[in-house]
Amino acid sequence: MSAAGCRCSSTAGDSASLLREQGGLLCERRLFHRGGIRLLPRRAEALRGEAVAPSLQSESVSSVRPVPAIVPSAVIADVVVIEPDVHGDRRGRFVETYRRSWLGLGREMIQANLSEKQAGAVVGLHYHLRQADYWYVLRGRARVVLHDLRLGSRTDGATQVLDLDGDVDRGLFIPPGVAHGFASLTEVLLWYLVDAYYDPADELGVAWDDPDIGADWGVSDPVLSDRDRANPVRSAIGPAFRPSFGLRR
């Protein structure tokens, strides 16, 4: 049976991930969005390089290379959400979380960081003139706030709010000049990549509660750093610190 002919049935009692073998194929169903199911047919046994059915042994593994959903933001230009393919069996699961070729503006990511925050913490808003970020929440739920500060951007002034959840595999690409921050709706472990080494001169910020940004952070009594309490409002950012659109074009 072809991948197009693979079907996985669903019932209200099913778990978020389900493997079911049909005609030599393994079908994985994983919950990617609240209220929505995405079907991911995969020849998982062949991908793992283990013993497979004779009907699969002659097929090329390259023909089943994983292809994630690459979703450009409809709110802020150049922001991209990645919904990766997930492979699993009784032992657990495997996810390819990042690939440079998925991102048109992506440069080589050269530093990886972990941010672990208690529930109720707010981080941001931060932005960079030269650095892009790629975020992936490993544990917990984070309310992410993005705001376009780039002069010349068709979405300058736009604010986007989205949730990243450790139980739902999604990556988030944030280009230079887009302010970003998150509120920990629960305890959060955020893993992220950056394409520039830490540079204090490029660590800039804008007030998390600026009414011109108008973000709903989802927390009532946020815990903030002294740095983030002191960030200026958008209208007070001087010309030397305003990013411009097209830095990566």
C-alpha cells in the first residue's frame, strides 16, 4: 500500500501519539495543535535501519526523508513556525528539531542556550540588530510575545502572541529586529539556538508592558529581572537602536 493509502482511525480515548501498522507501513498520529490532528505516514522501520519486512527492504530510505511543515507567520514578516516530523515506537520517539535549510533567512547557528524559568516569570522583551533566534520549548508551556520593530517592514508595529508547549513539537524562528519574550505559564525549559555569539552591545530591549505593543502575557503578577523592568517603551528607542528591515536580504 502506498503512503497516500495509509489511514489511522481515531477515537476519543486515543492518546496523543499512536502507532499502527498497516500493510507494512507504520502510521504515526501526533497532536500538533490543540483541537487538530496531523497524520504522519512514515516507513519508520526503514528509517531506523532495523530489520524490516521484505516489501520494504528494496525501497530507498532517501525516498522517506522527513519533511516538516514550514509555516510563515501571517502577522510578522520573516517569523516562521516549524512543525517537525515525529518518529516513535514502543521505546520512545525521535524528532529532528532544526535544519538550516528550512529557513530562508537562516545563517549557521553557532551557540545553543537553555533557559529554565519558574511559573509566572516574564522574560523580555529583548531584540537584536544582528542576531536571529530559533526557539524550542522542551518542557512546560510558554506564552511567546513577538513585536516587529524594523523600520521599513510591512509589518512594523505588529504584535503576535502564540503558545509553545513542551508536549507539542514546534520550533520558532525569530529574525533580527523582532522583539521577543515569553511568560512561563508553567515551569518552562526553553532550548534555543542563535546565529551570533553573545554580544552585550546587541542585547537590547523594549518594555514588556508598553501599551503600544499591547501584549496579553497570560500572567497577572509577573516576576521580572531588573533589566527587563528598566527597558524603554517603543517610542523612546533612539534612532541608533532601531533595527531596519532587510538586514538578511
